[in-house]
Amino acid sequence: MTPVLSDSVQRFAGYVATLGRGPGRSRALTREEARDALDLVLAGGVDPAQLGAFLMLLRYRGEDPDEIAGLVDAARAHIGSLHDEAAIGAVDLDWPSYGAGRTREVPWFLLAALALGRSGVRVLMHGTNAFGSGLSVEDGLAALGLHASESAASVGEALARERFAYWPIRHMAPRIDRLLAMRALFGLRSPINTVARLIDPADSSVSVDGVFHPPYIAVHLAVAERFGRRSLVVIKGGGGEAERTPLKPVAAHCRGPSGPRELVLPALAPDSVGMPVDAATFAAVWTGQGAFERAERTVVGTIALALLALEPELEVSAADAKAAAIWGNRHRAVRVVPE
């Protein structure tokens, strides 16, 4: 006997079929179809077997900008339904952190984001390091006596206090976090990883991002264009994070008001030696109690990367110089204390 399927399961089956038909017959979903498909997933209206097939077909076909934009539409609407977005307040820079590199050691990019906060830039970092190795963002915060935010209200409080907040996706959007966690079942990332990076939950319209594989760069830039975002800078970063190595030149792919451009960022410390990579060293670099050239050059270079997103017309040399000043003044900056 044919099983009786719910309306949502039947509708979703159509999207799986669209993606999975044979050569010459399958196609990417339109933006509207992709939004509806992920809406059904996030509402809990699909069968688990359908969901697995859907995610792996998306991956197998390759990431399409319109399709990804529709998935981002659904993810943003889902987050908006969970949280009072007004509680967050204005954000100057969106900083996704979803790296999963097996060789990642410590999150130097976190120190760059904190230094920018001390300079007056309001930074919202969101993400998960569940599939990474080494020191996570939350471990890095703990080493500095800070902690992650669990709600939109606590994000707003952290931004008012530090001009920086880290919002783990398990708190920001638990159902999307569970989709990311399905990587353990597949042994592969799904396009939901790209979706999470592009959510921009506070509508800052300015982002700095890292990818692990260069082909994803074009997708990120194309989706940002479809959303009309003011500025995005993407690099191939260590572990897929927005972190600039100081050891060699780095290509930065930028989309700003003047259109796309590619910048070559110079090596900042090509001959620097290695260093300890643990929580104590991480904290010592922040406080200035330890002098580690490679770490500090990594942080300065990453600050410059963010400045190129915030000020799209800035020249690379000027960004590097301004970044060095921001890092040097991080403990002289006045912190905001809410009334």
C-alpha cells in the first residue's frame, strides 16, 4: 500500500527530484524554490532520508549562487523568528567563523576582531569550530576572561561593553547547527556551511570571510551581490577562516561599491620562526606579556583584511599601517561602559 505523505514531504520530494534527475534533466533550484525547501527543513516538515539526499545532491551538483541565496533567505528568516533582532543593535562588521581545518592551532583572527572592537568597530562573530582542531574561539575567549553570547540580548550587551560579541550558531540557530553537524554522518561538508557564513544575522552588510577551497570564493561574492551587501572581502584562509598568514602573499577577493577587485596582500613576516600554540601563549600575545613576531604579524595582517572590508577604497599599504596602529593601541582604547 502506498504510504500517506504529508503535504510538506510531498512538496519537498519535488525539490529532491529536481536536483536528482539524470544528466540533462536535473537543475539547480531557483532562489524561491531553495528558500521554500529550507523553510520546510527548518520547520521540521521533511523526512530524514529526504534531508540527507537533499544536502548531498546540493553538494554533488556544486554551489549555485541563486540557490545559495534562497537558502540564505530561509536561514535569515528562521533566525529572525527566533530572536528579537532589535536587541542586537547596530553592527559594523559581520565575521563568520566556521573553519574546520585539521591543522588549525589557535584563533589569532579572534585577537584581530577584539582589537578592532577596542578601536571602535562593532564586530559580531558567529559560528562553530565543532569540526576543527586546536583552540576554538570559545576556548580563546575563555583564555582572555571573556565568554560567548547565548541570545540576541546578550549579544547586544557584549557589543555595548566590548564592541565585540561571539554568537555560537548552536545558540543563534540550533536547527542550522544540527544541519552542520550532519557532516559527521556524511564525512563531507554540505552547502549549509556556505549558507551559515553568509547569513549576516545583524544586517551589517559588511563582512570578512575565509574559505578552505578557492572555488567557493566566487559563490560568496555572487551571493553578496544578490543581497546588495555593501562590502565583502574573502580569502583562502587557514582552516577556512578569515585569517591572513604573514608568511607569504595572500590574494584578497573584494566586492565593494566600485565593483569587484582582487588585491595581493604582501607577506608581513616571511622569515619569522615558529612559536608555542596554546592558550597561555594566545593570552600573552593579547596582553603583550609575550613577544611572538609571527603571531603579531598574523593579527595585524588580519586586522588589515577587515579594514579593507570596512573601507573598500583603502590601499593595502595604508590598511597595513592602520592595522598596526590599532593593534599597538588596543589597551589604550577606552572601552564603552553601558549606562
